[in-house]
Amino acid sequence: MKIETYRGLRIFRGLMFSKKKNILLVLPYEHKASIHTFFVFFPFTAYFLNSKKKLVDTQKMKPFRVYRSKKPAKYVLEVYENKRLKNFKNHLNI
């Protein structure tokens, strides 16, 4: 699975106006992360990970929705593929 890593200002654009792809958002610090799907025209699954890369929350996202993680996260993995990640750490190159 190919995953693009976004840091800095790129995290604010995320998947908006893009084709289907998988991205990893590296947030500047660990906090309850908010994401939205405005101008994202396909569903995807968001995996929220803490600084130890432990899965702390998961949410299936549909276009034009907003979600805030239940627990603090340092990384947000947005996966459009209809696959459940069994061992997501193997896919992370941080």
C-alpha cells in the first residue's frame, strides 16, 4: 500500500480536491485532532494514532463531514482503500 506523508502546512489541505490516495498526516503535537471532508468526494477511513503509534481511534468518513478524535493523536492515517489495516505500523515510514 502506498502512503504519502504530509507535514507542516500540507496537513491543512489533506485530501481536499485530490484523487483517491492514502495519506499520513503528521501533526505538530499530540492533541484531539479534528478533520473534515469538505471537498473530499470519496469515503475513507481515518485511523488516529498517538505518539507511540498506538491506534487510539478510528472513524469511517463520508464526504462533507467533520470529526474530532476521542483521544489525543499525533498521526492521522487516511485510507481510501476498502481494507482493514491489521498491522498499520508496517505501512508507516515516519
